[in-house]
Amino acid sequence: MGWSDEARRIAEVERELERAFPQVPVDKVRTAVEQAWMTYLHAPVRDFVPLLVGREVRSWLQHAA
């Protein structure tokens, strides 16, 4: 997966989370996604990064809501 594909998939994850958690401000969702994504910055295998980011942020949002 190239960088642009990963960025596109991360943007899709962000939009899905915004729809799933409409009570959470968009900027908080965006910040959470960016922070989670950065934790995988040096991951050697990139294919599952968007999935892992989505799961991590979803879990955080469920516990924060």
C-alpha cells in the first residue's frame, strides 16, 4: 500500500467515526485519528494501519462517550 492509499483509507476511517459518533466534535475525532495514526508511523507493515487506527479510536470514543 502506498502513502496516498493509506491516507485515503485513514480519511475514510475518520469519516466513518464522525458518523458513528455524531456527539463528539469533529476536531476531537480528527485529532484522535491523527494521534493514533502517528503511533504506527514506523510500522514496517502498513496494510493494516487504517484498520488498527479505526479500532483504537473507536474504542477510545466509546469509553469517552
